[in-house]
Amino acid sequence: MTKLVFSEEELMQSVDYASPHIEAGQRLHGGFDEAGNYLCPRMKNREPAFDAWSRQLESRGGELLAADSSLLAGVRYPSLGQQKLMLQEDLGQSFWNGLTITGRIEARGRILAEMTFPDFQEAVVEDISQMALGHLDKGLLKAHGLDEGGEPENGIGGHDIMWFALRDLAFGETKYREPEIPENIGRPEGDQKSRPPIFQPIASMIYFLLNLLLIEFRAERGFASTEQILRDPDLFQDRREDAERAAKIVDRIRLDEEVHVMSLRLYLGEIRNLTFKTTDGGTISGKEIVDPFWSEITKWATEEQPKLAAEQQRKLFESRILAHSEGERILTQFTALEESKYDGR
Ligand SMILES: [Fe+2]
Ligand SMILES: [Fe+2]
């Protein structure tokens, strides 16, 4: 019989690495096989478990929550060309800030390892002990949180330290000051319009998982452009080798994030396929809870939010550029490099 129940200890286990993951003098999570391929952390049992739960969901007529490239939509500000121009005009702090902010936000993800989550079992009709959902608080979210924020107590860096390591490889030592870190990057729960008639903490948890999925999925936009910048032969010319190395670290983070995206799609696919108890003693299908939430959040993240963010970024970039001795000239070039589909001006 397929194994569908795992202990926390099992879900935290890593495969045996042939060599450890060390960059810029930092011990980082994961490791390498004999051939030098990167292996994600804590995957010894998570991988077969996710496979088994996914197959089981399919056998019950369910599927992973659909997520395709339409979720990557929305104007990017700055565009790739704008980012490159900034680096070439000695205004590289913007890119440096971006990497620093990403690392700081990743660090916050460690909260997944520290929070207590409401138990879905009490909120649904079906038995979830053999589903991924029955393991959220038994190792799955803990493993996810450690992927993001590492294990500082054991001297092992997660994604946060990986971003700082790759930033420092590309830039070397700088005198830049720490940028401000945005408070919240998901859709605020207060904006939520759909109010399913279920136990409120469970509704909040579903909303939280959907927000997290969207953030994880859209992180791909940042991975792709960061890698392109780091691999551009015109940039970081006196540190090409280190910049290439930095791009490889981005690629490893990307592999780890693929696990997060897939696992969140699985949890939400299971939720869609379950029957929830309503507060008035009836039942409601998970689909009726997830789908309205999902359409609200995706519309916000792919349309509304990118325009607002672009507006803010434009102001910030303009003031930074104008502080340069040739600010006017650079700003003209910079404006010409805006993504054409942006019409929010
Ligand atoms: Fe991450
Ligand atoms: Fe992640």
C-alpha cells in the first residue's frame, strides 16, 4: 500500500548530499550530488509524499489548483532595460536594494515554521489524515518556513542568506545603506469581498495559502530578470565570474520555490475537493470557498497591484536618477525603456 502518513521527523529529512552547499563563506541549505547537481533541502520524504498525495487526489477526481503563466501578468517596473541602464550609469544601488529586499522578505517566510495553524480536520466532513492537508502542522509548513528563513541556530542559511550571498558575489563590498522593506506583499485580508460561511480562522487560512501561492508563483518574474541581469556580459564586468556564480544561486532558489508552488497547489487542490462545515450547521464545497477568493486575489495581483507598484517605483526611481549629475539625460533614456504595455501614467 502506498504510504500516505508521514511523521514530522520524516518530512524534515534531507537526502544524503555528496557535498554541502557553501557560497561566499556561508553554509547554505541543500547540497549537491556526485555530479554536482543541486539537491533541495528536506526532500527525502517530502518528494515521494507529494507524489503519493497528488495521485491520491487525482484518484478522488480532484486536481492541483490550476496555475499557469497568466498569473505572471502585469507591468514590471523597472523593466529589464531600465535596470540595466541604472547599473551602467553607476546607479546600481536600485538592483542591490531589490536583492536585499527580496532576502529580507524571504526571511519573514520563516514564520511558517513558527506559527500554529488551525486544524482543518475539525472544519471538514472527510478524514484528512492521509492527505497533505492533514500534515500542514505536522512538518509541511515547518519545512517550507525553514526553506525560506533557514536555520540560523544551526548556522545554515535559507533563501534569505542565499539572496544576500548572491548579492555580495555580484557587487562585492558596497557602502549602500539598507533599504526600507515593504510591510505586506500579499493582498490585505481586509480587502477580501467574499465571505464564506465557515469557521473564520479556516477561511483566513485558505486566503493566506492562496496569497502565498500567488507570491511564490510570481516570484518567477524576479528570478528570470535577476538571472538575466547577472548573466549579462555588459554588466559586473570586473566581477563576471562571481556574477555567474550568483546567477547559479538564483537558479537553486528557483528549484526550491518550484516545490513550494507545487505543494501549495496540492493543498489548495485538496481543499477544493473537500466538503466544509458551515457555521449554521450545513455544508459547502471547498470549490465554492476557494474559487471566489482566488479570482479576487489574482485580479488584484496581476492588474491592480502592479499598476500601483509601478507608480510608486517610478517616483522613487525618478528622484534617484535626478540626484545624479547627469540626471536629466539618464531620465530621458530611462523613461524610453518603460514597458510599453503600461498605460497608468
Ligand atoms: Fe523562498
Ligand atoms: Fe517559497
